[in-house]
Amino acid sequence: MTAVMDGALPPWRQRLRGALKREGRQVSARWLQLATVTADGTPRVRTLVFRGWSGAAQLELYTDGRSSKTAELTHQSQVELCWLLSKAKQQYRLRGTAAQGAPAADQSQWRSLSPSGRALWGWPHPGQPFQSVAPFPQELPEDAPIPEHFIVVQISIQQVFVKVPLHLLYAWQYVLQHDFLMLQSFLHAFFVSPSFIFIFSPSVYHVGAFAGLFQVASRLFSMI
Ligand SMILES: Cc1cc2nc3c(=O)[nH]c(=O)nc-3n(C[C@H](O)[C@H](O)[C@H](O)COP(=O)(O)O)c2cc1C
């Protein structure tokens, strides 16, 4: 397999960048939903702010180490993110593996937050009974010591499913294995999971043709 050339974005990142551009300065364009699994196997989902890219297929989230999700991620690091770009009417489902860690030594992540954004990490322990007398700072300055529970979560994305508003029900699905090119990922993914439909054409007719072809191929494949 050939890795994506240096500096080149995976195809789904280029599409996502276009969709984000259409959202303009809409704050909600940076909100995504993170789904995790608890120790008892039940699902949890909540909204987080997308903080940036730390690799071609790796994104960053910030959270509070005292929140439930950190225990869930320790128990099960496989996650799914759902990112809706409403103006583009595109939904990105990103599957990957989460790694939790301390912020970088240069404190860039902590400093990237606004004073009011940083203040959330100065609030009392989440999930505990509310106490009105507890400190709820409105702001924390850039040079405030970084709380131990300021956690950077890096999601390494392995699979991307993009639903675009074609006429009908079909989604474009890009599958990416690490930084491998889409076509190679396509071949790889086909052999791993022949029941998926991979479409690289915006034409709904091509979609139908591909879908038919793949259904036949996957049946043949499953007989082998
Ligand atoms: C618009 C919005 C943005 C949020 N951004 C974050 C975030 O970046 N990081 C975070 O840990 N929680 C964020 N939250 C709070 C989470 O949705 C969640 O309530 C909290 O993290 C506790 O989740 P948990 O108990 O499942 O760990 C946000 C909530 C909203 C409504």
C-alpha cells in the first residue's frame, strides 16, 4: 500500500474542509457527538467541541478527567464520532481509537482556550451533587496552572462514513486505514467487509450500478 503523500489530506478531510467552509463562523459547526461504551456495555453519547487536527487522520478533543467518559474510554477506546454539518447537509461518522493524555508541554492547547472556556476546568467535580457555594469561576487566565484533570483526547480515525444529500438513500463511504490512499483502502476494505458499498462517483446511476455489482460480488465472495 502507498501512504498518502506528505502534506496531502485524505479525501474525506478535503470533503470535510469544504463542508466546514460552508458553515462559515457558525459555532455549532465545531460541535460533534462522541459515543462511548460503559463497563456494563451500555452506550453513552454527548456533545464535545472539535479542537483541531493533530494528524492527517487524528483529531483532538479536550475533556475533564473527572467526567464519566474518561473511565469509559479507558474501558473501551474504540469510539464513534458523529459530526453534522447542517448547511452542507452532510453527516460524518468517524470511527477510531481514543488515547487520553496530558496536554503538550508547550501548553498550547490550554492557551488556545478562551478565559471562559478554561474556567470550566475550575468548576467542581462533575457528576457530584450541586452546591451553590462551590466556586464556579467565570474565567481562568492563560497563566493559570493547568489542572490535572485537563485531558486531551486524541482520536485516531480508522473509518469514515460520509452521508451526502444525494437524491436517495445512498451514502458515500470512504474507508481509510491509517494514511493509506482511498483506492487501496477501498480494495482492502472490500476484502475485509464485502457487504459495504463503496462509491466514488456523485452520479446516482453509478451508485446503483456499483451497489448491484457489489451485492453480486459479495454473495460470490461469501460462497468461497
Ligand atoms: C455545545 C456543547 C459543547 C461541549 N463541549 C464539551 C467539550 O469540549 N468537552 C467536554 O468534555 N464536554 C463538553 N460538553 C459537555 C458534554 O456534552 C458532557 O455533558 C460532559 O462532558 C459530561 O459528559 P460525560 O458525563 O459523559 O463524561 C459540551 C456540551 C455542549 C452542550
